[in-house]
Amino acid sequence: MIFQAKESDLVAVLHVLKSCATWLADQGMYNWQNAIKKEEILQTIRAGEFFVFLENKKIIGTIAIMHEYSEHALGIWKDSNFFYLRKLAVLPSHHNQGIASKLMEFAEDKARKEKHCIRFDCLSKNKKLNDFYVKRGYKFIKSGPLGINDTVVNFYEKRL
């Protein structure tokens, strides 16, 4: 089940995100190592833009469905009818169980009701995740710098 996150979920949300950051680092992808900021997550929760996937009353997945672009995505798109997805994460112990797909479906349903499209970025060297998005019908827009070392991200969108 997917629910809007509450402030009381912060510790569990941070656990999921930090677990994923560690898993990504083990795969040679370090973009989340310094990207998980407690105050930023709390602000997103307070704005009502952070959602959690619960299984047996435990948070095992997250997604932020935001009305603003990430800083490194500014200037790519000009319109304002969008949701920008961030912090799609599933505890590594629950990978390959369809949870990320359910979180994406939730975001897509929300976008159909409220906005015109979904946009986000993905680390370009994470082939599995890029393939996941393409299979879900997302269109590759372009690649660009993340602003951390020489890290490159791919930008995607899906009009609903």
C-alpha cells in the first residue's frame, strides 16, 4: 500500500534512502552518497510530496512527486504542467518484487489526474534503471551533468 508520508515516518524513510545509497555505491554509483539531506526530506514530507510503500506496516519504498525541478534540471523544459520524480527507492532486500513499478504507477495515476506529464533524471550509467524507465514508456530527452564530479544523468519524460 502507498501512503503520503508523515513527519513520524522520517527515520524509516531515511533508512530506505541510505540503504539504497549504500547499495548504489556498492555498484559503483555514488550520486546518492551526499544527496540524502534530512531537512530536505522533511520539507518534502511537510509539502505533502513524499510517499511511502508499506508492507506489513514497514516502509520499504519511497517516491517524491514534486512540483519543482531538481536544480540540475532547470532550463531543460519550459512549461509548468509536470510532476518531477525524485527519491524512487526500494530497500535492497525487496528489489525485484515489483515495488518500484507500483510506486511509478501511483505517480502516473496522480499525474493523469492533476498534471500533464512526469519528468525525472536517472544516473546515465545505471543501465538497469534506464531500461526500466524506457520499458515503462518514458522518452529519453537528453543527457546532462549532475553537478557532482563528472556524473552524467539522463532526463526522461512521459506525457499522460
